[in-house]
Amino acid sequence: MTPSVREVARAIRAPLVITLIALLIALGVAWAKSGQKAGFLDPNAVDPSGSRALRVLLEKEGVQVETVRTADTAAAAANDGMSTLLVTIPDLLQDSQVAQLKDVNADLVLVDPGEPSRWFARIQTDGSAPVSRRDPACRLQAAARAGDADMGGTLWSAPINDSLAPAECYPAEGSPSLLQVQREDSTTVTFLGAPTALTNDRLDERGNASLALGLLGARPHLVWYLPSLEITNEGRASVTSLLPSGLKWAVLQVFLAVGLVALWRARRLGPVVEEPLPVVVRAAEATEGRSRLLRRARARDRAAANLRTATLDRLLPLVGLPRGAAPSEAVEAIASRSGRPAAHVAGLLYGAAPADDSALVRLADDLDALEREVRRS
């Protein structure tokens, strides 16, 4: 028996609910792992993770703050020997963009880059530590003037025999969470392990404001770069390659789960099985109901065909003909038994459809009369 719409809906309801829940979980995981918040380190944002307060302080100190959102604009704005370039989310940049920015004639400040060696050779990550109040413990002037600050996050390492002698500040577990190296052109590259000291939420605590001003306000012009996903000619990254790896695995797990549920809940449709009706419907009621449906649809042709077919099924055995006999044979035999002209019998049994309801009623009466005549003969 073919399943009803309600049965199908009931069968797929559970898989649909499971799929929706899994998709919501996957989206939540992807959002949580994205690492970006609304207004994160945005110099115009006033939410806790923004940096509007720091921008106001810098401008009061006479620093011109310029916000840019593309690598080309950042490189053009900072490459003048009088600027500091702040890259808020370095991990969003492709290798070609990093190569474009790391050699600009400006001081670089990088917030928690995942691959520091892309920006300066031989600098590596060395674990991580919670962000907390830490002592500078270094010779860097900006850090020594600021004193204790909220530092930590990613820790850095540089070769001991590095001839550049990097400044290693705010150590945790023996490794610095702020590291600054000087390049041959006298510009510096600063690696910040955490953005905490730059945010509105923590800028007024301990020496965070002084540290931020010392790192970003050393030059009269600050280029504040807020990277976004830019599609460059480098590989022409596809949409799927830009998705977090966690989301890809989550979607794969969702499809596997849906497939298993479908196999579990699937029912093979076999041959049609006859089942007794839940109630007994009288023949007269079924006939009347079908007649009402035909009348509502104005299907007089179908109603007439049903009446003629039923009459023939009853008359042919009476005249000694099998069902399905040729019309000419049926007309001749029935006309002979009833005494009616053959043309009249042919019009009743095989004529045109009635033009209106009155004609249909007359056809039914004439067929009944014909049947009575044949039975009496």
C-alpha cells in the first residue's frame, strides 16, 4: 500500500530534526573558532573588543591614525619611513600580501600572528600562556615605561645567537609574550602575543594604555590595517578553501549521520497488500457518492459511459454473447431480443454523450427499459 503524506512526514520528521540540530551545532562551532568578534580591534568600535579609546588617545598625542582595509592601501600608506603599520589579524593575509607588507619602510606591529616566520625569519611560536598581569622584565623603552600590563597569549622564541638581539618582554614560562626585533633599515617588527592591551575593555587597566601608546605612537603616522578576506591571483582560493576546517568536518559528520538515520528509518516498499476497509460502505451509498462527484465535475460523458457499460455487462450474457463482443453483434442480438430497431439500440448503447442532465436522466431510463424488455423476452 502506498504510504500517505502523513506517514511520510512522520517518517522523515526525526531525520530532519537531527539534521537541523547538527547544522546549528556546526555553525556554532565555526563561529566560535573563527576568532573574530564584532568590531575586533576596530579603531571606530566602542564595544569591549574594539579600540576606539586607544585611537582617541593616539590622536590626542598628535598621531595621525589612518584606517585601511586592503593590503595595497596599507603598503602605499605606510611606505614613507614616517609610519607605524598595525596589522590586527595577520593570519587572514595570503603569502603574497605578507610579502607586500613585511618590507615596507615602517615599523610593523603584528597582533598574534600564527606563522611569525612569514614576517621575520627565525621567529617561531613557543606555546601559549593565559593573559594576566605581567612584569616587562626587558630593556624595551615602551615596556619599561609602561610597567605591568595585561600580557600573555602566544609566546615567541628567537635563536639565542641572533645578532639582532631582539627585545623579549613580559615573559611567561620562560618565553616572551612581546618580542621586538630591529631590521637593517632601523625599522622594527613587534610581535604581540595577545590584543588585550589594545582593547577598550582593558586599556585603562595597569600599564596597558602606556604600552599601547609606546608601541603605536612612536611615529607621527599610524596605519591601522583591518584585514579582510581578499581574493588575489595567488591560487584564486575557492569558497570551500576559505571555510574553517572544523566546519568542513562538521558538515561531513552531518551527512554521515543523516545517511545512517535514513538507512535506519528506511522502509522497502513491496507489492500492494489488500486490507479490509475499516468500515463497510453500502453499494447504494458508494454509487450515490460517485454520482455526486461526477455531477459536481459535470462529467456527463463519463456517467453515460458507466451506465452503458454496466447495461452491456448485464445484457450480453442474456443474449448469449461474451463480454467484449463486437458492437455490431451486440446491437443485432439485443435488438432481436427486445424487438426494437437496431439503430435505436445502437444509439442507446453506443451513441453520443448526453448534452445536459435531463438527457442523461432520459438515457438512464431508456437503458432500464431496454434491459427489462430483454429480460422479459
